[in-house]
Amino acid sequence: MVRGSCLCGGVRFEVDAIELLSNCHCSMCRKVHGAAYGTFANAYKTGFRWVSGEDLVQSYQSSKHNTRPFCRVCGSNLPKTRPDDETWVIPAGLLDDDPGVRPCLHIFTGSKAPWHEIDDDLPSFDTHIPGYGPEEEA
Ligand SMILES: [Zn+2]
Ligand SMILES: [Zn+2]
């Protein structure tokens, strides 16, 4: 089991397992994370549970197709899913335990920060993984 929480600790969740980690370099993830890129953990819906603070989750609609949930007390980015998704997408910085997997790819490297160099050989995609999501930032 892998536990996660927001900065203030009001929001807590746990997942049975993290399936993969990926880095998104799009400009929206950069802003939302305040960092060179956002690292996200994917977990199957069936293994995800809120432990506390679900009532603190607020959502910002960042585009027509995407929302960016955050804790209304401390502002931390929070896990997100949609009714027809198979997984939760979890900002990896929230994880309190080692998820046991390491980042395996980069997406939206076509819009990465000019001041950040990717220094590994992981697969990288200019936009989304073909067939897995929208090609425009969302
Ligand atoms: Zn919080
Ligand atoms: Zn992104």
C-alpha cells in the first residue's frame, strides 16, 4: 500500500499500488506544480481510497477537457479521475511512501521549459503518448 497526503495533511488517501510514473512538461503542469515539470503516478481506480479530507477538494477547470483539483486549505495539487477513466492520476509529490516504481517516460516535451534539460534516455513524446490523450495541453 502507498499513502499520500497534501501539505496541510487534511487530505489523505491510499492506493494498493502505483502502476507507473510519468513526467509531464506541458506549460499548465509547470504552473500548477511551480516546477520544471509535473510527475504523476497512475493507480487503478479499484485500489484507490480517500482516508480523509475529500470535502477539502476544490477543482479548477484548466481547460474544456481537464480540471485541476487542489486542497482548499493548503493549495496542494490533488489526485484526479473522471467517470470513464480506469485510473486515478496522482501528483507524485503527494506520496508519503516509496511507490516502488520510477518515472518511465516524458510527455509534452515539445513545450518544456527552456531552462530545463532532460538528462535521461527515457522515451519522450512531443505531446501526449499517441492514442492516450489530447495532443493539446489541457
Ligand atoms: Zn491541504
Ligand atoms: Zn501537463
